[in-house]
Amino acid sequence: MGTGWDARHNRNREIRVRDELTIAVVNWNARDFLRACLQSIQSQEVDFEKRILLVDNGSTDGSVDFVSAEFPDVEIARMDENLGYAAGCNVGIKQSRSTFVCLMNPDTIMLPGCLSELVRFCQSSDRIGLVGPQVLLPDRRVQRSSMCFPTLPNLFGRALAIDEWFPNGRLGSYLQTGFAHDRTSRVEVVNGCCWLIRRQAIGEVGLLDERLFMYGEDVDWCWRFWKCGWEVWFCSAAKMIHYGGGSSKLAPLTYYLEQQKANSIVWSKHRPAWTYPIYRFVMILHHGLRFLGYRFLALFPVGSTLPRAFKATRSWAAMAWLMGIRREQGSR
């Protein structure tokens, strides 16, 4: 693995060894999103020094050349291949020396005041280790920004879609469907499209688990923060737009299977070994029901049947992987 630092983006780095904040954007072939993302970061009005770093995971769409030409003040760490989101985040953390580190997806846009709100809130308590913003859809509707740790009851409720009907029921809601994200709150998990992290906490919790190529790293890392005594918060005053799928849309089936693999790894790390067969059964039930549902809906020529057919295909692939029929995760 090589970092491939561009000398033009490393000028005077030795002088600025203690920036207040480093913003690391982890990119893989998401050039179409980068202009808006980087412009939104540069336009943030803050009263502390910030440094912007692009961690490029071996993009082949001209992302690096584009950023070099249009954003000369953005430093670039070039990877030789797609190492995955967790590994890319780790590169950003290792290349920083700042009090706070902000990790972002490239398909995000920070709205005015987002960065300063995140830092201000994190500074309000020495026990806050990680905080995330309110995430909005492009049409400004509130998007799910946090979730709960997975349990057998809440995964069973998700498998049967009970949480959609009774979000505050006894089975709970893994996706926090009952939380409107309209107030600042402690949460178990902050979604990984944007995190602000205290460096001191990273020193105790450790880096992200690089086995999690993409997905699952948010649940795993937040779990580890709580286990080490650091609080995880959702900050409603900080807002950003997330388009979603900026990289994963390039290989949707592969990334969906990566998600299943990551979820299994996270469960095995944080739950007793005897629960894994039950977990696997619940997840097979989850994907089996969706396979049957999407196959049924695909029979009706109302709208486009392609998304339903694809969703049935990916549900079957996930179910097959969980049952050990399909072992390959696909090429990355």
C-alpha cells in the first residue's frame, strides 16, 4: 500500500503540525460529487484553522486530477487501489495531527454552520468522543442520521417490518424509525457519512476495523466508543445533505453483499458466539421475505419492474451467502 503524496499538496506541512481540525474526504470514483462537497467545506466560516485532505482510493474517473486543478489548497493522499472506506478513513486519521478529525463521504454537502456547530458541541463536554450532524436528503427532508445497536429482537422486528408499524414497540427499532431527528440526543450509533471525532478518543478506541470494506464501520466504531466510556451524540443544529450511493452505485450487488459480510463481522465481534446461528436465521428470514415480496411485485407492470427485479436478485444473493451457497463477495 502506498500513500502517494503529491508534493504540491504537502507544502509547509511540517509547520502546521497541530491544526485544530482536519477534514478528510474519502473518495472512490465520485468525481461528480466532489466539487459541491469541497466547496461546501471551504465555505464553512469557522474561527479555527482547518485543513482539507482528500483520501483517494485508487479512483479511475479523474478525481485526483480534477481536485488538483480546481482545489489546489486541498491536500491529496493517493492510494494505489480501493482499500475500502474504513481503511481510507484510517489513512486520513494517520495523516492528521489535529485536535478534531472530521471524516466525510464525497457525496455530502455541509450546510452553513455545520462544521462550527459540530466542533462547538464536541467541545461542550470532555466525554463526547464522536458526534454527527442531522443528515438531509437533497430535497431537504430529514434522512435517518443514527440507529441502535443490533439485537435479536430489533432485527426480528426489522425482518418482519414490525418496526415500520410500531416504531416504539417492544421489539424496538434497529433503524430508529420512531426518532424524528429533530433534537440533539445521545445515540448508540451515528451514521458514517459524516463524523467529528476527538483525537484523544481515537487514541483509546483505536482505528476503524479495516476488515469492514464498506458498511458496518459506523456500528462497530460507535460500539467501541461506548465500551471505552466515550459518548456518541447526534447534533440536530449541524446539518448536511447526503446524496447516497456516490460510490456503491457503481457496483450495487457487490456492495450489498459487502454489507451483509460487514454486518456479520460486527455481530460476531460484539455479541456472544452462541447467538450467531440465531442471528443468521433472522437475517435469512429477512432476505427471504423480501425476495418473495419483490418477486411478487415484479409480476405487475406498474411503473418500472427493474428495481423490484434487482432487489429480488440482491435479496436472493444475500440469503445464499448467509446459507453458505454463495461464498464469493465479487470483485472490488
